[in-house]
Amino acid sequence: MPAFLASLNPGWLLVLAGIVSLFVTVRVVRQGISILTPILAILLLVSAQHGVDLMNIDALGLPLTLYRVDSLNFLFGLAFLIAALLNGIYALHTDNRIQDGMALAYAGAAISAAFSGDLMTLFVFWEITAITSVFMILQAGTRAAYFASMRYLGVQVLSGVLLLMGLTYVWNATGTLQLTAFTGLDQPGALIIFIAFGIKAAFPFLHNWLQDSYPKATVTGAVVLSAFTTKLAVYAFARLFPGQEELIWIGAVMTCFPVFFAVIENDLRKVLAYSTNNQIGFMICAIGVGTPLALNGAVAHAFADILFKGLLFMSMGAVLFRTGTTKANE
């Protein structure tokens, strides 16, 4: 493969393909883009060199690393790309340019964020995931979906604003924005960034956006949403806060409290939203433990959850598509 392609962030390819898809009116062409682009991106990823900065620029005096691959983000990126491919296949029954294009761009933004080598690049794609993902809810076309999407967008943008605030403290104190793990929440900007990540990971008392929005998304949109936002937050915690003891207790609470709500819930897609909280709790707890074995377990669990949670949302989507409801009593 040519060197310039091997140095191309595969997430950027998906973002570009998503933008192109917004203007492609021929359904079969758009479907081909949705399926072939993740396959090509996987080929780009597996050919990338590990442990080196593959794309660097200087923007307004800030040195930015736009693409860096290592053993941690490789697995998250690969899982995201597989999810994007499966989502494209699952969406073959639809004919919605906005949904198809934004789903690809959303996946690409999450992948680009995972392969970012600095906090500013992470922030940019962190916010792009918020903007693109909201269309997975909006395209449902209902009044409830509209208001849920606005609440969702507000929460996700807040997470990005906090991340930007935190990285300014880091820049001011250290003069660098490299993705280096914090050793404690008392470091400049650490607590603010911790909260920003916690919002996207749906920490207790910061989690309601998940149960509010996912069940109101389109049949395909809920599947797409299940793969990226919360798992990107899990990656961010594994990158910047491994071994942070507070995560053990937060993760333990996350594994327990959603179960009680799930067993009394009637909407089966909302049950899966609570299950997402529960499973993320295991990952967060393992990241808090911070040993190599625990971190490997967290990453393996995240990889598996991206796939099995997507399949569960696909099954509920099939029920919704055929019957018009996912209410258990109906």
C-alpha cells in the first residue's frame, strides 16, 4: 500500500464518505459506499505503523498529532470499523440519505478521536460525534424524538465544552496537549476532563441522556448509537485515567443500579439502554483497577460489547420495524 495511504487516518475516510453520501441520491450507490468504505478503512488500519506519529501539523502554535496507532486504540478502532460495516449492512432496508451519511460520519468521528494523539484533536472529533450522532434520533421524525435529540445534543456539547476547558488548564500548566495519563484528579484540568468523559460514559446521575434518547432513535439509529459514544468514553478513560481509584467505585455503582430499573421497564430498547450502563460499569471498574490484566479485560469487554450490544439493538429494531413497538406488554 502507498505510504501516504498507510498514514491516512481511517476515520477521516469515513467522515468524507459520510459527507459524500449526503448528496448521493441513488440508493444502491449510497449503500455501496456505506459497506465498502469501512472495509477499505480496515485495510488502511491494519497496514498502519504502530507507535509513531503518522500525521502531525502545527495549528495556531499548537502541535497536533492527528493520527497515532498503538495497541490500545487499534482494538477500539478495529471494533468501531467492524461496527460501522455491520451498521451499513443492517441499514440496507432503508433509503435515508441523512441517516446513511451521518451514520458514516459519526463512526468516522469516533474512530478519528480514538486515533488522536493530542487533547485538542480529541476535542474536535469529540464534538463532531455529538453533532453527527444527534441525527440518529432526529430522523425518527416524532415530536418525542425531536425533544430528546435536543436534550441529547445539549448534554453532549456540554461534555465537549468541559473537555475544552480542561485541556486549556493542561496546556497552561504543562505547555503540551499530548495524551498522557493523569496520575491524580488534583492535576491541572484533570477533574474537569474526568467529568467530561463521565458524561459521555453515562456515569451515575449523568446517565439519563442515554435512556432518554436511544429508545427514541430510528430503527437503525439506535444500533449506530450503541456502538460509538459510550465506548469512545471508555477508551478515553483507559487512555488518560488508568488506575484511578475513583473509577472502581463509580464502575461498581454503574454495574448495579441500572439492573433495578431494567427489570421494571416495559420498553425493551430502554432495557437495552440500561444494560449499556451496566456493561460500561464493568469496563470502568476494570480501568480503575488499572493493572495490565484489568485493562486488557476492559478493552476485551468493550470490543465484545460493541458487537453484542449492536446485535441486541438490531433484534429490537427488527421487532420495531415489523410490529411498530418494542413495548414488552404488547
